[in-house]
Amino acid sequence: SKLMPYCFLFIIHFVTQPNFLAIAPNTYLGWSDKMVVIVNAAYQNKKNYYEYFSSSSENMGAPPIAAGAIEDSAIVPPSTNKNTKRGISKKTTIKPEYETIYREKMAKAPTDENRYRKQDSIESLKRALWYKEQDEISRKKQYVVAEKIITNTFADKIYSIANELNYKKIIDPTAHISVWYNHENLLNQYWRYKYQDLYFILHQYPNMYVKDTTSGFKSAVNIYFEKDKLQIDQKTFSSNPQMADMIKSLMNSKQSISLVNYIRLEDLGYFSISMNTESMVNYCYTLLKKYFSSRSFYMTKYSDVADAYIDLIQIMIDEKAIAELMPGNFLFIMHDIKTKQINYTDYSYDKEFNSIKVVKTRNKLFPHFTFIMETKRENFLQKIIQLPLKYTKEKRIDYNDRGGYYELIFDNENPTLSSLYFMVKNGKAIITTSKEVIDITLNNTAFTVDADTKNSILNNNYSLKINSPKLVEKLGAEFNTNTNKKISDYLMANVGNIKLESSFKDDMIQTTATMGINGNHANSLEFLFNMIENFNNIKQKTRYTGE
């Protein structure tokens, strides 16, 4: 067996003879006067105890671990012997104490009718000794591999991605922090590590992680600590033309100007999505075939049957009809967060401890929003929003036709909404809490949209904006302690708007997220430390003063 590719390597450049040290069960440190290397390694090919048990069950009296020496199966502390290299001997001999423990256990075991208890005790000991040996083997293999990685790094003998197109195209050398990752391998390792016990049981099915069709993509995150903002750029790129064409077709879409005109400058925020629905549906067929062909438990044997079913589904489903119903343009707008007074029931108790029902009122926040979806099948969606009218009396739903739109009225006990409006007109399906949005649609008018918002939405597949100070101010009604109020005041004074934009440019997906910074800070990194310090000071002051 070998060490599976579950290693993380961190390099810090600061050359003399390197040093090596295990600082944690899975973490190893190497250093010189120019560089520090940290390796995190986890051995995942441990032998299966249950497989051993089935092969040795005929000889229940023999211990699972042979007595005597165990060759090359344990880690020992660094030795001072000059003939050893970095503390690992060529041949390590361990005389396990558990042989004596096992024989004492056997001698004390009952010989009467309690043989099942005796057997359980023996099996528990065997299992514990087995896992102890496997842990020792794992530590040694991890140690050896980590040392090799660190030694090769100092000797400049490692394979570097620095000259690869998948690296150079997405890493910005001017960024303050850059992170490059192969997310397919990262997910593979994560799921393998998360379900490693299941791997031991189902060892004959090694590929439990189901790969999708993005295995050719590499991603990078570049972080910039500017004076007035914190900026995070993410780029995803594949040198495989087929992968690039697939993503290009998915993002071959542009938001409709008719949806943009529903955004106002005073809104709390919005989220705009523009994707090619037809390409997305076609991509799902490829994803399903990949899923069933690699599903390790039971589907691999019948992957050809699954392919035939998926092809049949593809024939039956009309992707163009789905694209007409939902072309892929969506817009969510958070207009405001309002306060609603609601009644609730509480109980008090008299001197005799009899409960007394008391009706009280309190203020509750509820969202004021609009969701809009572009459509080319108005007739179908009109049928959908008309359906509840037939069941209003039977289901006791207060749903009404208002002439051009429909209103769902909630009772006073509903803690979130008063009314919800539904409308289909001019190629748009609308769900909103705003009567004003309904009115401008009926009158074929629009709100005035600022140029920055319009350009951001029309030039990107994804666009998001949140007015952070205003949002925190609105949520302040829920902050009922002095600590929370002081924290919200600090955020309102120091945090600006949050923005996100994503599109397909230069043959890759490019996403930029920014958070505005206010206040007296040298840069956004200093702001992060100042914010943590201020929050701690506020909490400490509250703890000591009891405010």
C-alpha cells in the first residue's frame, strides 16, 4: 500500500542544512534559515480489520499480532545514533507488551457457560491491538513521506506548477495573498477522509467519491487589502477546450433590461442571475451519466442501463421548452426590512401557581422583497397563479383576483408577511410584497436605476450588492443588549457596501467580491484586526461592568 494523495504543503521563504520535526500526529515541520515547510499528511490505506478477522476466525486462540519483532512498522523518537537518518532507524524492533496482557486475559477468562462474554472480551482486545498497530504503521509512513517532501523541497527537486498555464493564468503575483487549488482533488480527498471508516468496510469499492465533469478546472483566490476596501478575486480556468466550451455555453446569457428597472437606489440589496437554461439542462444529462457510471456501491454494474434511461429522458424532455419557460434570467430585490406588530400568548402565575393566559404584543421584523423571473410562456404561468382561486373556500385561503394580479392575504398571527402579490405580464413572472412594484408593472413604468448598478447587472452573469450599513441599522431592532448595539454601531461606522460580480471572461470564470471600508484604518487588513480587537473590548467591558 502507499500513502494516498492527502497531503497539504505550505511553504514560507526566508540556505543552511534543513531541520525536521513532527509537531503533531499529522503535521511535520522543516526549516532552514531561508524557508519553512509545513506538511500535513494522513495515511489512508490502513488494512481492514474485518478482512483479517474473517481470515483468522478459525484460530480464535491466536493473538492478532505476532509476538516478537515488528519490522518497519513503528515510529520511534529521533535517535542520537549517527548511523540513523533524522531519527528513523533502518530496522525498528518493538517487543509489544500486549502479548503478556493477552495471555493474562486468557488465564483469567471464565471456563463455564459464560463463553460468549469471554469471546467478546477477546475480540475487543484483538481489535484494540489491531488498531494500535495500524496507527503505528500510519505514523511511520506519514513521517517518511513528509520527510521526503520536505527534503526534496529544500533540494529544489519537487515538481512545480509555477510554469503551468493553469497556474500562471489565474494567480496574480501582485496580490497580498494567493491560494491555488484543484477543487476536484480537494473534494475527492475530503470525502475520502470523511468516510474513511466506510472505506475499510467496503474496501473492494475504492472510488466512492463521484466525480463530476469539472475535473479539468483549476481555481485560485487572490486577496487584496486596499485602503478603502477588501477585495477577493476568484478565477477558474481549464486548459481543456471542451471544459472551457461547456462553461462558456452555460454562461452565454445576458440579463434583461426590463428586470433591471425594478431596482431602486434606496433598496437594501439585490441579487441578479443570468444563465443559459438550455445548456444547463443538457449539462445535467452529462452529469447524471457520470454519476451513475462511477457510483461505487451498486450502479457501476448497470451503468449502461442507466445511460439508456438517461438518453430516453433526454428524448422525452424538451430542453428548448424549458428554456422558453425559464430562459435563465432571475432577479431578487430586498427593498426593506419593516416592523410588524404581532400578538402572542404568554402565561403568568398567581400565588396559588395557577396559570393565567395573557395576550401581549411585540414588534417583529419582516422582509419587503420582490422576485422576478423572465419567461416566454406567460400562458402557462397564468394558469398556475389562477389555480388557488378554485380552492380558496375549501382550503380557507384568502387568495383574491385583483384584476391583473393576485393577492394572498395572511392573518394577523403570521409573524412574517401581511400580503403577497403574484403577477405575470410582459414576459415577467413576479412575486412581491410591494404594491408599488405591481403598480408600475400595470402602468408600464419603471424605477430610476443608477448607472453603476445597471452596468454591473448587464455586464455580468451574477451581480450582488448589499447596503451593509443600512441592513445593520434595520436589524438593530432585534438587538436588545448593549453589547449587540455597540457592535452594530461599530459595523455601521466602519463597514461599507458589499458587492459581487461574476462572468466568463478571457476563457475563464472571473468573480470579484469587495467590501467597502470606512473609518481610520491603514488598510482593510488592519480593519479586520481592529474589528476583532474592538469586539473583544466590548465583550470584556460588558463582562466586567455588567452593562
